[in-house]
Amino acid sequence: MTEVTVERDAICLTRDGIALRADIWRPAAAAGPVPVLLTRTPYNKAMPLNADTCRALAARGYIAVTQDLRGTHASDGDFDWIKNPASQPREARDGWDAVEWAARLPGSDGRVGTFGVSYMSHCSWSLAVAGPPALAAMHVGGMGLSTLDMTFGIFDIGRRLQWAYAQAADVRRRAGRSDGPLTREAANAEWMNVMQGKWLWHLPLTTIPEPVFAGLTGPLRDYLEIPDRSTHDYGDVHARLRIPVCTVTGWWDRLSLCVRHHERLQATAGRDRHRLVIGPWSHDPSTFRRDIGPRDYGPEADQPYPGLVADWFDEVLRGGAPARVGGGGGGNVSLMLVNEPGWRRYPVWPPPARDFVLHLHSDGRANTPRGSGRLAPEAPGDEPADRFLYDPADPLMSLMGRNAHNLPVDQSPHDHRPDILSYSTPPLEQDLVVAGYPRCEIWAASDAPDTDFTAKIVEIGPDGLALNIVQGILRARYREGYGREVPLEPDRPTAMSIPLMPVGIRFRRGSRIRLDISSSDFPAFDRNHNTGGRDWAETVLRPARQTLFHDAAHPSRLVLPVLEAP
């Protein structure tokens, strides 16, 4: 491996005089000027993911820069987090300044590529809005067009409170406070082992004491009160971009709707320069491997993040060979479907597919996977509805990673829950290949003025293991669109479409497809109190009696996008 050097805390001065500090990794013996690859982060530029990636990129012959955002860690100024709608313009200005500074670094050839997932991807898209001249390419992922692409109008309480608790450690340290953990590592450990059992259940959320989240308590309360609004907007940047963009995500990424960035890019005149890569992974680049859950998805799923980044920039900035995953030729969209050993290539996302309709059926006893719920192509006739009680005091707990991100997880711990309606196919007689956007269209009623309905597609393997494949949630008041709240009429059958994330899987012969319907997924999403009020400011928890119809007049169904060429 090429030897590298690192310069710590190099200063970039913004236009308003704030010092942003960065670590700069260089190949020890670069042959002439080279491109600069930049990531901007609120999570500490020296954290292992950033340092290891920059070290690897420098070993591939790039100057790699990881920079602390304004008001975080070694950088000066005050931090404005992404959930503050006023923060994006300043982030765009700082990003512009950082790119142009990086382009002038010794050894730079004047071209800058940006990389990073999640918040770091937001930084890339924000500076792309500003359009710095030196920006030459981007490698992004894990950040949707809108906040609503990950929350669906519901406070993402599990991930958001953990995030705020971890981020508050640096806020606390910078302020010289001693009323909580002072490092991200200590805060994460304390949250997972102690504090989440207290604050996730606290009511009302608006009365969580200020010291818990230090200086982020106020912004967190502000965010709570705008669940149906996005806190960021990239506008028409996709139509204006003249640089290549590679978007990478995973089928289990809770922010997999970042694929909508690529959909907008492929609708532009420069569509052929952009790439989309989706693998059997989750949100964190550390999950870009073959074994993030109970199944092994094979060696082609092992894709170390630094390699994906370097391969992309080798292709688009150096004219090298097409990237091994996501490179040019054979289509701009690279998919590794769950249960397939290799990569597929398509010209567009989503790939061409036909609708495969599975109707919900039962004799009125679909509660639990041991009930009578069925999925079948034939339309329903005269069938009794299914019912369950959703009690927000006893919500269905999310099965996910300790860091509150989605993962493939055995679903059997919930097999006893009567507040899950389960509908399954018989064992498949042949493989069924599904990729794109599934739809869950139901007729449901509640005795509450507002409630939630969840949907989860589960693969029951030939070995009986039940794994979540994709999920979604609908807050009923937003069923006609965000920003327009429509209460339910008590016990009246109402057509609803539960939004689902993208899916890509080969359901194998002998396996079964199951659809689980319920009303909570906590703490991935905050509980609906069923009052029709502002849940974040209430202490009342009202049980709701839910009814799911599947008869000739009210045909509930799951629609799967099945690929024409299996």
C-alpha cells in the first residue's frame, strides 16, 4: 500500500471569518497534481470511519480531506443542525468555501470530489446547491430529498433522540459543561445502556429537561412540532448539475429513499453520467458486507466503502476503468438483490417490472402468524374483517440495530402479538424476483380520530426463518398528503396507501411472502396517541380499535413489482 502522510487541523477560513479545521491525508509520493476528495462531518473528522476512509483514499493517490463542520469538534463557530430549516443556506456557503479552499491545497489539480453518507451526504447536496466552480463529482447516499423520506410525518424518536444525545456531548464539551457525557462514544454507550429506557417513554416529549440534550434541546423541540414539514430542500439542483453523481444505499437503509436523487438525475440531459448502487446493506458503511444479519449474502456483498468511493472517482476524475460496482457500461443502475449472488445492471431505476397483485384474505382471524391470514392473487369475496387493539401504552417494539438503524432481523419475537395481522402466501412453486416500489393498499377503520397503520413485507425462508425485507408506516391524518390533516371518521372504512421503501429480492422457491399489518413500530417511529392531537405535547394514551377489511367492496392488497426477466 502507498505510504501516506496526514496534516492535522488545517484551517479553512470561511467568508465570515470562521475557522473550519480539517485533517488532510496525502500520498507520500504523489506523481504530479491530483484531485482532492472532501468529506464534511459533524461527527468528528478523526473518527475511525473518516480517518480510515481518508487514509485509504490517499493510498489510492488522492488528497483526502475530512473537515469538522462549523461549531463542531475542532472548528469554530456555532453548530446549526440539519433539522433546523434555517441551517441549510449557511451549510451551502460553508461548503462552497471548503471546496474552493480544498481546490487550492498544495498538490491539488484544482478538482474536488465530495463523499460521505447520511449527514455528510446532506453537506454534499447543500454545497452542490451553491455550485462551487471546483466541484467535479460527488459520491453520496443515505440522505433523501426530504426529511419526510425517512419520517413519513412521524417523529423518528429512536434514532433522533440517540443522535441528539450523542451530538450533545460535543455541544456540552465546547460549552464547558459537566452535566453529561463529553464524547460521542461515551454518550452512545450511556444512551444504549441506561438513558433510552428513560427518555424514549417520557411524556410529554416537550418537557424533557434541557441538560439531557444540552444546547440541542431547543432545536429538538422545534423539530418535534413540524413533523409534516421537511427541514431541507435541494430545489432544482439536480437539473442544474453538470457533474457526475454516484448514489449508494442498501435495501435495509432506513433512508433508502435517497434513490429519489438518482430518479431526478436520470430525468436530466446528463443522465448517462450518473450511477446508482444498491446492495444488501443498511445505512452505515460498516454494513457494506455479506453478513449484517442472520443470513450470508455472499462475497459480492462485501464492498468496503473506501473502495467504492475510490473506484468511482478513478473512473470519473481520472478516466480509469469503470468502477467494478456501479461503473459505466451495461446500465447506470447496479443492484445486488437479496438472495442473489451477483450484481444486475439496468439503465434506469426502478427497473421495468409488472404488477403482481396479492389480495389479503382470512376468516376474520388473521391475528399472529399462526392465524388464518392468506395472500393470494384471487380477489376477495364475502369475507369477515380482521380486528385488533392498538394500545400505545404497549406498542409493538421495533426489531432493529442498537443504534436505531434498520437491519435484517428475525421476526419471531413478535409471533405472539395479537396486534399484528399476518397474511402469507403458500410456499412458492418458483422463484419470484421483485425490485422497485411495492404498494400496500388497504381498507381500514379505527374508532380513533387519528392512528397509524404499519406494513412489513417478511420473507419466510425454506428453513422457516422470518426476515423483514421492507416496511412502511402511515399516519392516517396525512393520508391525503402532508400539510393537510384529515381526521378519520370513527369506524368508517377508508382507503389508505401505506408508503413502503424500495425493495430488491429474489424470493426463492419454497419460501413464503408474508405481509404484517399493525399500528406501531416503536421506537423507530413515535407512538400515535390516537387522540388526533399533538402527540409530542400530550400525556394521554388512548387505545384504538382497528379494523382491516378485505372483501369484494373493500379489497385490500399488496402489489409487488416483479421483474419481467427473472
